[in-house]
Amino acid sequence: MKIKLNVQLNQTNIKKIQEAAIKALPLTMEAMKTEINNMQVVPKETGDLERSAEVTAEDNKGVLSYNRPQARRLYYHPEYDFRTDKNPNAQGRWLDSFIHGDKKKWLTDTFGILLKQNSGGVIK
């Protein structure tokens, strides 16, 4: 038995999906930044650390960084007794749930939604 198969790729739609992915990545990172702020997990005294959050997205990589001198010390020391009067869920390693935990699915789901929204109807 022989099966003959002819596959034609729609290059226009492939390009639309690639462009949608480029748009969706920074939007996903911004949504993650907002979600972290809403979760109120970043240690907060004056708000400088929270406001220093910066998103970059290039070469298919998204980065959310906190650009204050205390960021590294607070992030890598979850044993600290963080004040909770301004952010009630303040903690160290506040990004871990997005990297290893339950928010990892939120991140991929959010990217999928934004990819679909920016695909121009190619993804249904």
C-alpha cells in the first residue's frame, strides 16, 4: 500500500503566528508583573522595590527584574520576617510560584490567550 501525501504550509499564517508570539511575550511579562503586584508578595516598605520592576522581552526570552540594591538580598532570604502591613503576603522568592509552582500554568495560559488575541484570527 502506498500513501501519497502533499503538505502545503501557509506561510502567511505562519508569519502571523510568529508576529503574534513576538507581541504576546512582552504583554505576558507585563501581565505577570501586574499579577505579582496584585498578589502583594513583594516586600514593601516605601514601594521602591515594587516600582523598580522592569520587563524586557527579546530573542524569545522574557525577563522581569527588580532593580534596587536590596532586591537580591530580600529575594534570596525567604527566612526574613517581612513586614506585612503594606503587602500582607510579603515574602522572599516571590517569583518562584511562576517558575516552579502553581502560577507556572497561569503564565503559559496567559501567553496562549495573548498569542490567540494577536494572531489575527489564525488561532481559533
